[in-house]
Amino acid sequence: MINYSKLGYQCKREVRTFCERIGKGIKRPGYKLICNMLYGLMEGQSCHLTEIARALKEGITLKKTVERISNGLAGFTQERQLMDNYVQVVKTSVGKNALLLVDNSDITKPSSRALEGLCRVYDGSTGEIRDGYPTLEITALSPKHKMPIPVYSRIYSTKEPGFVSEPEETLKGLRYITHHFGRAGVRVMDRGYDSERYIEYFFEETEPFVIRCNKNRNVQYKDKVMNIMELATRYKGKYGMKYTDKKGKIHDCKISMIPIRIPAFPDNILNLVVVYGFGQEPMLLISNMENNDKRLVLAITKVYLMRWRIEEYYRFKKQQFEFEDFRVRSLNAIKTLQLMLSMLIGLLGLLSEKADESLFVMNLIHVSKRVYGIKNKNGRLKFLYYTIADAFFLILHKCILGYSAFLPPKTLPPSPQLSFL
């Protein structure tokens, strides 16, 4: 039998403990906003402020609660300190050598007209140019179950003051990660980042990276410049590897590794990894990782194949919490809402890492009542974010009281009036 009262208390305590850790040094109005937002998002499972307000179950009118949250999001100015606190919390769980997945996405708002800083973005789902906002996410994979935990999250507008370019926004994110994680950990990027600007950055910072190449790139091989696809077709695969994708399909991969140079950086040697087994044409990866061990070629391939986890992260963020359907108008409110939602997903990632060792997390999984279980055919854990989020929703919806009782009492300054005692 499930004790929902006890589980409800544990869920609220988990949110409060997380808020206390990420809210250090933040003034009380901002800290109260963080607590209300994370709890409201967790129970409401929506970015609508009305759903967040209903989840708080306050003893005032819903309109007043919505106005307070809306004004708090628009006036929040301690994003950097909040993000720094959050990274310090998750860094202890993911470690310094975690795989760092870098990817950009978009938030499309084709029917909106009054949103601040609305700009034109490429909609990856339809292939059209629409109104919206570009986003940048960097997630670190947890060491045990390889869950994507966001460590840098930013939504921006090309029309806002100070904007330079999208590559510069990406470099800002990479520098932020270097500041907190150092030069350890492999940066994994897709074809959209196959640019000499990023390769030059990694050479200067001496950071390990894996980037998937475009087929029109020219490389230098044995003092001869040629197309990368022409070079790749000369090698048919020296090493073999079997890979099972998320749908259970087994791919028989043939892999080769070729030392190359980029014509713009002739003094730096890179490794080109050619992977057959995912379609008619080979997958091309370049990396500056160095090792005489023949297993390096398999390691580079496996590192890149883990990149699909950030795609699952994006899908979860947009589907479970309806992020593209937010209704706040000011750009600062949009940024604050997006940041707090990313941190909430980070909390889900930290809980997912304890799926087989924490009794509380095991009870959450039991409450969610998954039809096909939480493990795939290989015995590995599935993407647990949906499972844990559904469990929080089912448990917290049964609670009569909201989160207000869990907020710490306001400390008043000592009275200047002399005491008679």
C-alpha cells in the first residue's frame, strides 16, 4: 500500500533541500520565487503561470498569485549567481570528467506578436523559418546511468542589446563550462558546429572534443588537400563494433581512424573516425583525443553515439512541461522561466541517478506504474525523467496543502527598542 501523505512530504522536502542548495546568497524574494517556481512546475507539469499558481494552493485569489509570479520572473536579476550555485550542486554528482553534450535548439512562437525580442529562427521540426528564440544547452551525462543533466542553459534573442552572433553565444557557454569544469571532459558536438572557429577554440584551450563533420569539408592527408568524403571512402573499416540503439535495433559497425590536418591549422594533428553501419554513407567524426591504444577509435565512436541523450532532453523539456507554450511576455521573464525549468530537470536527473539505491526514488517509480518497466532489453535503465515527473505529479496532486508551509519563516531584524527584562 502506498502512503501518499509520507511520499508527499518527502517530495516537498526534496524540492526544499534542492532550493536551499541552489538559492544560497540570493535575497528572500528571489529565493521564494525559486521555491514557488520549482514546486509549481513539478506539480503543475506546465509552464503556464496559472497552472503553477494552482499547484501552490495559496489562500489568496489565483489572480494575485499569478501577478506575483509574473512580476518576480520579470524582475529577477540574480541568474548568474543562481546558475553558479546550481552548477556547484550538480558537479559533485557528474564529476569533472563527464561527457559534455553541446547542442542548440529553438523555441518557436509563430502566433505571438507581443513577446519582447521575438526574432526569426530555424524550426528544426518543420525546416521553416519562424518567429521564436534560439536556445543553447550543454548537458553533462551522469556517470552511472548516463542521464543528461543540464549544466548550462540559455535562451536569447538576436534582437537584444549586446548580441553578437550565435557562434559567440556558443563560445560563451563553452567558456562558462571551462570555468567550472576545467579542461577535463569531452565536448561532443553535432554537424552544426563543424566550423574552424570552434576547432580553433579547442586548440587554444587544449580541450578534448568530438565533432561530427560535414561532407563538404576539405582536409589535409599526407600533404595533400582533398574532400573528407573522398578520403573516407578509401577505408572500409578496420575495427568492428556492435551497437544497440534506443529502439533495440542492432547495428554492425565498421570503423577506421585516419590522422589528418585541417588546412587552416597545419600544425595540429586530428583523428578522423569513419563509421559505417548507420546508413549508406559513413558517419565522419573528428577529434583531438590522443592515445596509442587501438581502443581509442571505439571510444570516440561511443562518445558521439551518446549524443542522442540531449535530443531526449529537449523532447522531454518541450513535451512534459509544454515549454513552447509559455505565456510570459518580457524577455527577462522568458529567460528566468527557462533557467528554472532546466534546473528542475537537473533535479530529476540527480534523482534518476539513484534509481537503484534510494528507497524514495524506488517508491516514485512504483507510483508511476510504468507498463513496460524501466529497463530495456539490455538491462539498462531507460530515460527515467518521464517516470519520475509523472510520479511527482500523481503524489503532489493528492496533497491538500501546497508549498507555503515548507518555506522558511522570515527572520525579522532585532527591535531597536530597549527591553524591560
